[in-house]
Amino acid sequence: MHYFTKGLGVASLALILTACGTNQDSEKKHEEKAVTEKTEEHAHNHEHKHHEHDHHHMSAADKKIYEGHFKDSQVKDRELTDWEGDWQSVYPYLQDGTLDEVFEHKAEDKGDMTAADYKKYYTTGYKTDVSRINTGKEKIDFYKGDKKISGKYHYDGKEILTYKKGNRGVRFIFKKVSGDKEAPAYIQFSDHNIAPKLAEHFHIYMGDDRAQLLKEMEHWPTYYFSDMSGEEIAHEMMGH
């Protein structure tokens, strides 16, 4: 009777320990799942941090800057990380008619040109064979269809330009220091910002002659984040 009771105690203890182990494993898996979900959520939020657009009206000061009215003292140097991300050309959306509503909106809002005139103007501006641009801390990848060319770029200063209408803009310039021969020697970004700020879209000027690029006023390929749809891009455009 003594040994039977002792044996039963050991068996019961084994069952208890097994149950505890099972519960601990379950709790561990639950914790690991929670950590994984939290990590994935953080990554998702980080990936879309640029897309938390402010759809409210701009402040009067920001609107003045956006329209090109600012003081030289307001202009500050910027790093390539202001344009970090995966970007798509808007030119295909112009070609397939997705942006037609944008041109109609501009024609109704400003009344200085017809929608057809606006489309013609932006066709010249947006035209490009670089369908995608991926920008890192120093490296920029340019995609022409399936072909990728890359370069490492360092900051090469900023230039304030005055336009015929009297407003102004700033080009932030980066010079290639290494990379593929086909990659442009100079990149000039224009995104309506004049000081450090994450870009929501940008116009880009690419070429091998720094001074000549500064004279380019009619051709400015434009890029928005690659995970945005054409409809979302059109909505953003009409919001400015």
C-alpha cells in the first residue's frame, strides 16, 4: 500500500509537470506570436510613415513656401534621406487617362487653360523612361523596365531659382561619386520644400551637366510612392 501510494504520487506529479510544461509552451508561443505581430505592425507603420498625409488645408506660411514665396534665410541644406523610399513615375497614369480628372480640376479651378492644354503641358513635364526610383541613404537605383542602374551620390549644394512668374524654387543637388556609368552624374530634386522634411512626392532632373540641368524648366519627371494607386495619386494632386 505504501509503494502504490508513492507510485501514484510520482505519476500524478509527472502529469502535473507535463501540464505545466504544456501551459508554459502555450504561453511562450502566445508571447512569441504577440511579439511577431507587434514587430510586423511596427514594420508596416514604418513602411507607411510617409503616407500619413495631412489632408487638411496648409497653413498660410506653408502655402506661401509651396507656391514659391520665401526668404533665402529659410532655405536649408538637406540629406538624401529626405527622398528615401521606393518611388513610381506618374507618367503611365497620365498615359492611361487616370490623371485626366486632375487636368479637368485645374482647368475649372484656375481657368487659364483647358483640360487638354494642361494635359499637353504635363505630358511634356512628366515624360520619362525611368519607371521607378529607389532611394537609400546614399545609393539611388533607377529602373528602366527590367533594367536597373545604380549610383552612389553625395550632396552637392542647393540652388535657388527664380521663375518667369516671379515665384521661386529650390533644387537640391547630388553628385555621383561611384556606380554604373549609365547612372546620371547629377540629380536635382525639387519637391516644394526648402528645408529638411520627408518628401511626399518630387520632381527630378537627371543628367551629366550640372549647370545645364538648372536651366531645364519644361521637363520634370514626377514620382510618388510605389505603393500608391493612380487614383490615390490623382487625389493627392488635386489636394494641392
